[in-house]
Amino acid sequence: MLLSKVLGVIVIARNGDRYNYYQDPLSYAGSNTETTALGEVESHGLGSLLRSTYFDSHSPSYIEGIRSDLVDNNEVKVRVKAGTEGTVVFDSAIALLQGLFPPSPANKIVLANETTVVAPLGGYQYVPVETVEPGNDRSLESWTDCPAFSAHAKNFYNSEDFKKKAQEAQPFFKGVRDYVFGRPTTLENAWNIYDFINSELTHNKTYAHRLPPTFIEQARHWANYHESGVFSDPDINNVGNIAGRTILHTILSSLERISFNGDPLQFMLIETTYQPFISLFSQTGVAKEHPEFAGIPEYASAIAIELRRGSPPDVRDFVRLRFKNGTADSFHDVHVFGHHSDIPLTEFIYRAENAAITSNQQWKQACSARGVKGVVSTMTATTTEFVFTNQTAFTAAFALVGLFALFTAARLVKRTRETARRVRLEGEEVSEVVVNYGSIARNQGQVSPVSTVRGDGMDEHPVQVNWAAYYPEQPRWIM
């Protein structure tokens, strides 16, 4: 079928190059890191490609009717993950937008006195960006502080397949020890080994000259296996796919907005990290059809979800997915849910909507550790329960000490309520305490078991690792 009209596009983009970054193998708490000039160039190049693909009226994928000379903020929406990895994702989004909407002399205004004023930097276009902090919205970082997800990772590490792969990986991890400077060389730590080697290979000339051939390929192979196992699940509704389940709500609601003729939205950019790519490809069957896409996408990769309107006689709306793996690749069509062509929008929504997590309250329920083997839930009581308990205690105190205690209690209740109102999540609060989203304090000196199989192939036992030695301190979110 010839699908001639592109009504709108949702782009999910990974951040560009950054310095090395560490993640705890169970909780996925992370360290500080910084973007690089290379990363900004990569994201800017992706933005330029998206512009030529979707905003050029001569392109076969041109979004019908979208304004291309200057950004129309009614037609374009940008959401940016602002959780772990610090400002890297935000920097990448800004660089991408600079390529997508470059400076234009048409970005000007004529004043009443007939003076023409062009925006700074030759007509720079300022595009509003909505940052998505996990303290308010878990849609772009749903895997941190999630007991059920940590239990899923732990179960994966304890699986027979993982133990078998750990044995197979021993020669590599034994050989790589001299090149990772004391970092734990186990399959559980495969992501951190790969990310360190990849970063040093890119930024450190001396290291690049010393690293033996094939080490980066082997490191990436085991990291792909590791991350695919952690961030996917055969069941579309399971917690292993939580990175995809939370972003699905944004995808589905945006598709509905684009398909509605009365809504001006035509282009949605979601700038995020690599995890949702793995989950989405698992959930939609792309990884099954294309095993090469099951692992970690390259920097500045992108998924373009196009909404297209069919030609007569079939004028239904269809969804087409296209994937670009890094800067050296071009966009390729990938098919979802067993289709070998574009999928009708109605079927896409029907197949995906039950897996979507639509609110923080649903996220809290999905992350509860109830029924998950080996993990006790860390979820706390709700603010309502907390206030009620204190009010009961204050009433008893009033009966004992009179008017003075009542006055004190009233002040405490007021203070508690003011604290509870500070930040409220959509649906219901996740917690009232300080939660470390991607934060490990250096002065804690904590040790945690991260391995079930020794790197030398001896008897199975937990390896105690002082993660504080590897994780620089990162700001904490106040819930």
C-alpha cells in the first residue's frame, strides 16, 4: 500500500557522547558524568538529519503542513529526561534542537518605530523544553528506586543462562583486568566494564594505543547480553520492560493527538538514555526479528515513530517505525508485532495500551516488591496515612498536657502538611523521604554483593564491592 501522507512523528533519541559513567548492577544508581563536544556534534547532526527528513517539503517523509522556516511551538513538543547521567541528556537535546531548527534571519520582529530586531546569534531559535525529573514524573526514568526491578535484575543474575554465560565470559574478564584499573571484572559488572573501555578508547590516546584488539568488541558483546537481560522480558507487561512501559503512555497519547485533526501537535521529541530502546524493541517484537537491535544503541541513535495516512481507498492511519543506530547509520524501517509492513494505528494502540503505565500511582504499584522473590518492598506509607498517625498522637498529647501541647501539635501538623505539599506526584506520592535517584555518596563506604559467580570460575559466592570508590556523589531528589 502506498502511504503518501506523514501526519506527524515521534522521535525517541539517545544522548550523544559523554565521559565514562557507572551504574550499580542492581539498583542502577549512577555517577556523575559530563557531555563532550563530540556528543554535542553527534546530536546536532541527528537534528540536521531529522530536519532534512521531516521538515523539508521536498522530502518524501515531509510532515504535511508543518511550518519549516521557523519553529511553531504549537506543532512541536520536547520532553527531556533529567534523571541519572546528569545534564548530558539535556545538553544533547539542546544540540539536537540547534540542528533541527538552526538560526534563521526570519526570526525577527518589527517594532512600532519600524526598527527590525533579529534574534541573537543570527536568528537563534529558542525551543521550549520540558524536563522530566523523576521526583515528579517517572515516565522517562522508571527503573531507579524500583524494588521489583531490582528483584528482576537479581533473578536474571541467578538464572542458569546467566551462570552459563558467566563461565563463557571468564577468559575475557580475566584478560581485561589490567585495562579496567581495579573495577570488578564479572558479568554482573559488564555494563561498567564496557562503558569505561569505550570512553577511554574514545578520549584517551595512550589507552587507545594499549588496548588489545577485539577487547572493545568483546566488552560490548557481554554488555549487550547484560543490558538486554535486565531491560527486557518475554511478557510485554512485566517489570523487566518497565523502561518501555512508562514511555509507552507518552507515545500512545501523542499518536492520538497527532491523529486528531483539531490538535496542532505534529512533532514530538523525547530525549532520553538507552534503556527504553531495549525495552521497546523487546515489547514490540523488533528484537526477535532483528537480534542485532537487542542490545545497547549507539550514541545519538533514534527511533522515529511516524503516523501516516493511507491513500484511497484505505484512508486509515498507520504507524511506521524507523530506527537509526548511531551517527554512521541511516534510518531503516523496522516492523512491530509480527507485521511485515506498517501497522494500523488502532491495532498498535490495542496491542500496546495494556502494557502502558499511565501515572506515578501505577508505577508505584508495578514497582512494589509484593510477590517478588528475595526482595522486601521499600515503599513507605502515603502522606495521608502519615498525617493521620501524627494527628492521633497529637490528640493523645492534648489530653495529657492541655492547651500548650495542642498549640505545639497544631504547628507540627501545619509543618507536616506544608512539607507534603512541596512536591506531589501525578496520581499519588511515591515517597515522603529523601530517595537517591542515581546517587551514591562517596563518604558512605558501603559494600554490596554484586556477583553470584567468581571471575576465576571457583565456587559461587557474592563478591563484596565498595561501590562508593567508583561513584562520585550526585545530587539527591526530594520526594
